[in-house]
Amino acid sequence: MDDYISLYIYAWDKEKQDIKLFLYKKDNQFKVPRCKVSESKKYPKNSTAVIANKSTTNDSKVSLPNNDIPDKVRESNWNFAVDELYNKITNNEVKRSSAELIDLLRVYSCYKRGYYYHASFAIQVQVNALDKLHSKPENFVIHHKNLKTKSLERYQIHLTVERLYKLVEANNSKKNGGGENVPGATFHEITPQFAFSEETKYSSVVSSPALFEALGYSQQDKDSLYEEFIRLSFPFKSLIFPDIKPLIMELGYNGRESDIFRAFDEHHSGELDIHQFILSLMAMDPMTQHGQGPGEFRCRHIFRYYDEDSDGFLDEKEILRMVKDIADLLKQNLSEEKLKINVQNALKVFGVNPSEKVPMINFLTSVGSLRFRGTSLLFRATENSSFRDECCWNSSGYTLAEHAVMVRRSGAISNTLNLLDMERAGEVGNTGLETLYENEVLQVTPTDAAPSHYKKHKVKKQYSAQAFNLNSLPNEILNALRYFEHEIPGSKSAMDWGAVDKAKLVKYIFAICDSVKDILESEPRLLNITSPCYVLGDLHGNLRDLICFEKALWRLGPHLTPANFLFLGDYVDRGNYGVEIFCIHGGVPNLNGSLATINQIPCPLPQPEKESQLAWQMMWNDPVDSNTVTEELKKQLATNHGFADNVRRQTAYVFNEEAFDRFLKANNLTHVIRAHEVKQAGFEIQQRGRLMTVFSSSQYCGLNNEAACVLIHDMRIRNKH
């Protein structure tokens, strides 16, 4: 990757007591001439440019190296690049002073393991010579005092011009016997330590280190976020909308790019620093929780996303857009009238009159108190986006894997070693991985745009490091299952958890299930799988057999086995370690077919009684009350295979034990849990212990009933009330 130089050509206007600058205008923005300084280009050694002032000041907490920067900016290729750019602008017809370094940006690259530089130089010319440069329509000569900040490409240009003005003014005052000594150049540095320091204040409502840990961001993930910012922003230290627009589109917001940028731009400056960039991407992460601190900073982003005029308030039109987005995400096809009603209800929840706007504090309070729902769905990177995808580097032929694996005689992995770390420690020879990082990852495109670190610019998760991390969640679960299977004399029997933290175990299992769910939902219906491939049929909760397969086929883990594994379903139903419980609101329906028929119920369903008898029965059917059985009811039950008219409700049906048994057997179920009926104790058990009714609202409609819930855990169904 190449370094950059920018060139500030100026003159001192004694009459105006101000400096005049040469700039060019593109896309309605004033820009400073700049060019790349390619290390591969052979510049002549007799360059005429001289860096007159190498004194620097540091506007960051990083100390300025004594030798590195002066040597770097005084190299002949830098000098010649200044000459080349200046001569291109002036046709070598304007006399000039020596080039003076006035600003230096140094950026560290994790992948290069080195620095990139952007040096800004100033060259003074005579006023009449400067005016001659205003020969092309895109060229401008303008006084610094007439230069508006918003018209500049970056705010950093404004700061540099201000500093240049102070330098010239101070030098002129010094010549006249007064003035103060202003150092010649400012120094800025961007490093991972600066970006992720615990001292860095990301937000007043959330701790950044805690958030990284909660989201499971590895060091590689953070490096990828950091490198993505560098890739998009260099040779500057901030991002503007055109820089980040392609990434926003990849995150699933094509057509709403400016709204996302507004949400990112907390200070309405039109630019994003590295902290705003990282924080905002974390706010969009689908895994970021929507409660407490993370929830509040997410809601602040959501508010700015819908605040189209950036006035700090949400008006009725902006709230309508939010309400509609929530409805769409919930797959609710609401009419315009219904949306208007929801907007008016929202205004009441936010505590304002219909004609008033909603301030941010009202919005945050209403969401935080759970009075306004649905915001957890908003401002998320879409499921098919590349938010944290695996790194995708194109290659041809075979490549060397990045890890070595140490295996015990038992076949278990004892440790994994990173080959690049081993090479740097002198434990192995030249692996070529260092070159891979520099040449493959840091390949530069020959354009004037910001150079690319990747062949594909995405925020990436390093799969290899995760797969071989013995402390990762998937590998910890595998170790836990092996522990479950083994007998430990005097401590636990085989196929038993023993004295482990069951709550933490359940949390891990849920996390794995959520990850698997995301994978399965993103897969196509028809999978193309290469051979070799192991195909496994029904498991039905038979964990013992699954462990036998694991020992025989993928003892070292699937990522070290040269084959694919295809499971054909029926993982946990039945079997010694499986259970099937069907939960429904009303009662079992008179179903012609399997439970899969339920998937055919239309959605949405505004008139269920007319549009789907199956759905209506599932909502309104009840088990027969043995105390109310009449002769007429017995006849109906016998004639209709255990179903009869539900006289008490004047709609749907009641069902007896015969119909219930048939439903369980036809669908391979063991139990049914339903609601729909008030019970004195909050629950009732029927049908020989296989049907449980639970009601969770106490003192319902003035009654003296209890409330209850059901816990399904450890192969048992427990009621709590």
C-alpha cells in the first residue's frame, strides 16, 4: 500500500492580512491536491524539493518517535513526489519556496504490521503567481477567511488551513519583532490501541470492552473492524458518506444509505471517526442485545435513523415510518388506517399531544419501560448481509493451513499452535504466511480511491482461529458432551452431568441452538455437497449412538476430518434422550394429515373461522369435561371419532381420550400442553397425565384462581404456581 502527500499552495495577502489558497472543486467540495507516493517507483535522487521545517507537535497520546518520521518524510521519493505534483499544477512556471511539512497522519495496519503515512506539505508563492493558477473551471483561489467548513472535503483540511494561517501570521509577526513561536507541524496517529483502549469513551451508556466480550468479538474480529475503517478512510482519519455507502448497502440498507449514515453521525458533522464507526457497526450487529446499556445506545441510533431533518425530534411522519417498518418486520400487512391508529397510540405512549413532536428522552423512556415495543427488530444488519462473514480470500491450488494440532494418544486434541507465531518465535522455518498476509491481504488497486486491504471488503470473522480455539463455545460444548458420557468413579456415573452448573450449561446450549438456527435458515432447500460425505439417518434422541459415531468418524472434530456429514433429520424426538411435547392454545384439532399441515395455514389470517377451520379448532377446541357428559354428547363422540360440538362455547369442538390418543400416536407425540381455560389452581392434568392445561392470569375476571406456568426440564414437566 502506498503513502500519500497533500499539497497546500498558498500566498500571503498583505492587504487582506490573510492567506490565499489554491484548491480544486469536485462534487461541490473543495479539495486539496494530493497523490500517492509509491515505494516501488524509482524517483531520481537529485530531487529539488526540500523539507524546510521538521518540528512537530503531537495531538494524540502517542509519543512521537525521534527518528522515524523525519527520515520518512525526507526520503527522496517523497521530495520528488512533491516536485512532481507541484509542477503538474503550475506547469513549472511559478517560483516557489521550499516545501514545509505542516501535518502528518500515521496509520498502523494490523495486516501489514507496519504504518501508512499521509503527509501534508505547504508551498508559498507570490500572490500574483497564485492568481494565475485560476485558469481552469475546477481550479479555485480563495481566502482562508472565506472558506466555509462544510464546503471542504474533510474537516481536517479546515484544521490544517487554520494552522497554516497561524504559522504564517506568527512568522510575519516575528519578523516585525513580535508574535509567538508556533511549531511547524501536527502529528496524528491511529492504532488499534487507540481504537480499542479501555480509556477510550465510546458511549456514556455502555462499556466498549464489556460489549466486545458480550458479543464474542475475538481479537481477529476487532482487527477486521479496525482494518475496514482504515481501508475506507485512508488517506484521511475520518469517513464521509461516499466512503461508507457501499458497506451500508452490503449491510442490507440499499436505498436508505443516507439514513444509516445519519444514525452513525452522532455529532452531525458529516464525518465519522473510528470510534463512531466501530460503535455504530456494533449497534447494528444482530447479536447485540436490546436491553440496558446496549439497548439505550441502539435506541439512540434508531432515533437518529428516523429523525430525517436532524432536529432532535420525531414528528408524526417520521413515527409513521418507524411504525410501518416494525409492522413489515413482523410481517403484518397493515392498512393505512391501521397504521395511522398505531401512530396515534405511539404518540400517547411517548407522552405528547398529536400535534407535538417526540424528543429523544421521551422515546428512550418509553422503549426502556417496555411501553413501546418492536424496536429490537430495527437497525439490524440483515440476515443475508456480510456483517461478520468468514474471510474470503481467493486463491488457486493448495494453501498451507495456518495451524498445527497436537494430539494425545487417546485421540483428543491437546493444543493448537499458530504457524505464523511459531515462525516468529524461531520454532519453524519460513512458512510463507507472512508474505501471504502482505501480498494477498494487502493487494492494492491502481486507482486514486482509498486502497483495499481485501479482495472483498467485508467485516470478517476468522473461521480458522475460531475452529481451533479450544476455549470457543462449540469446542467447549463438545468437551462437555464427552464429560457427560464418561463415568468418573466416586463422582458421577456415565451419561450424567454430575455437579455442574446447569444454568450455565443451558445458556451455552441455547447459544449453540441460536447459531445453528441461523445457519439452517440461511441454507437453501437443496444442498450441493461434495464427496466424501457421511450420511446419517434418524437419531431420535439416541445420544449413545451419536457419541459412537463421533468417536469413530470425527474424533478430532469435523474441521479436521476430510469429509462432509449430512444428517437427515429427526434429531431429538423420542429415544432415551429425546421428548416431543406439542404446545397449543386451545385443543387438539380434528386433523386430516400430519402436523405439517399446520404450515399451510395462511398468514396473515384476518378471519380464521372462515379461512381455516384447522386454525379455528386449534384456538377454540376443549377436552371433554367428564362432569358434563350427556347421552347426546356420547352419541356425537362415537359417531365423529371422538369429536363433538362445543356447546359451552357455541363454536368449534370438544374431544375425548380416544381422539386425543389418536392425535398423539399419529404425530409421534408424548404430551400436549394447552391453555384456553381458567383453572382454580392455575393448571389441571387430564388424559392420564398426558394433557396439561395451564392458565397464567390469577384472579381472572374477579375469580379467585391462581396463576401457573410449566417448566420442561431434565426430561420432566413441572408446574409452578
